[in-house]
Amino acid sequence: MGSLTTKDFEALSDAASFKSVLKSKLEPKKYAAILEGVHYETELLKLQAELVDLQQWVAKHKKRVCVVFEGRDAAGKGGAIRRFTEHLNPRSMRVVALTKPTEVERGQWYFRRYIKELPEPGELVFFDRSWYNRAVVEPVMGFCNDEQYKKYMVQVPEFEHMLSEDGVIIIKFWFSISKDEQLRRFNSRLANPLKQWKFSPVDKEGQKRWDLYTSYKEQMFSKTHTSFSPWIIIKTNNKKEARLESIRYVLSKFEYDRKGESNTTILPDPNVVQRYHRMINQID
């Protein structure tokens, strides 16, 4: 395998010749990785164009759309949200990522701080973690007591039912990754000075308490998966695949103007995007 030179690029006339030169000069794995990257970027741009059309439709018809991103630490929630919002109009879109509650908020009804962040008519709101903190993270890490947890689990379906009845459209994603993949991503963060801020003591405990997380996660699914607010599982260790397929799912749920004009599939891959149901084999 040789290296690419200026002459190689000067001789190119179209995409086919470019691929041919790359294939002759690069190792098969590297060549495949480049093609995969190009395909991902091309698909992402097309889907982001569809999201712009969706946002205009939401604004025009005064819809209230709430997209919840949940999952274990390093599951890819933040990266997916960035791809969702990259080209959207910030005037009718928000990302909500709340910090830990204040002393005053801890004395209030649990859902109150989230109610204030719900979408206005014509707005899309993306929750980077949500009221479901109390379903998994808080009980696992000891941030709430058993009574608070039980009361919360009873109230969640009622809370979401009221939102649904009032016209709020809720899409709930759970980004699912394996334990080995989570550890690999943690190590990658620690090795990157630009990403070290993402790693916290809570993340470290996530690996130690993996099975406890799993137990609370399953309880959350079984008690809060409803017909009006179902859980959608994004089941893959591939970040790029997770981003594309979650965008496709959101697009598939609405009949907006110019839908499908980007000439890419809007329907998500059923091997990656699944409504919750009890499974014996799970990657997380």
C-alpha cells in the first residue's frame, strides 16, 4: 500500500476514480472506515435538512414536542442531541440539561422544575436527561430515599398522561450500550483533555453498580412504558448509527411539509430502534 500524492488527486475526474485511487492506496480497513464516514456525513446532512422542515411545521402548527434522551453515562445522548439541533432555529428550539436541584427545589414537588422547561406552542425541546433521573440515577447513587422513589414511580405515568392529554408530544429515548463499550468510552474521555470534564465520580460508580442500574432500568421500563408515552430503545454500540436512527425515528412520527424530499429513508432500522419489550438478551 502506497501513500496518496498530489498527482493522485490531480488525476481525479469523478467520485468513482477517487474511490478507485483510495482503494489502491489504503489498507482495506482504513478504506472501509473512510467510506463509512462519508456515508454517515452524507446521511446526517440529509436528515438534518428534514429536521429543519419538521421544525418549521412544528412552529407553523403550534405543536409542543418534547424529546427525552436517557441512558447510562457515555451512552451518546449529548452527541445525538448536538446532531439533532446543529442546524435548527434557536428561536423555537431549546436543549434542557438541568444541574442538581437547589435546596429550595428539593422541598418542592419533584416535577415542578421540569414543568417550567416544557415546550411552548411551536417549540421543540430536547431533554439531556430528564425527570427520569429519579427512576434510575438517584436511587442507584443514593440521592433519594425509598419513599421518594416509590411516590415518584406512581406519579410518572399520571404526569405524562396529563401532558399527553394537554397536547404535549413526548418521545422518550433510551440509548443502550454494553458495559465494555461504556468502559472504552470512559477511557477515551480520560485520555482526551477536551473531554475530561465529561467524566465524573458518578460515571466511575456506574461501572461498579452496573447490575443495580440494570435492575432500576428494567423497573422504570415496566412501570412507565405506556401507549401514550412509550420507551424507544436505541440498541447499538455505534454512536453514528444511534444518531442517524434516532433522528429517523423522530422524523417518522410526524407528517410535516416536504417530508422525504431529501431523498433518504425516514424509517428507522428496526434492528436498532425498538419499542420497549422484555428481552432475555440485552446489550446493556
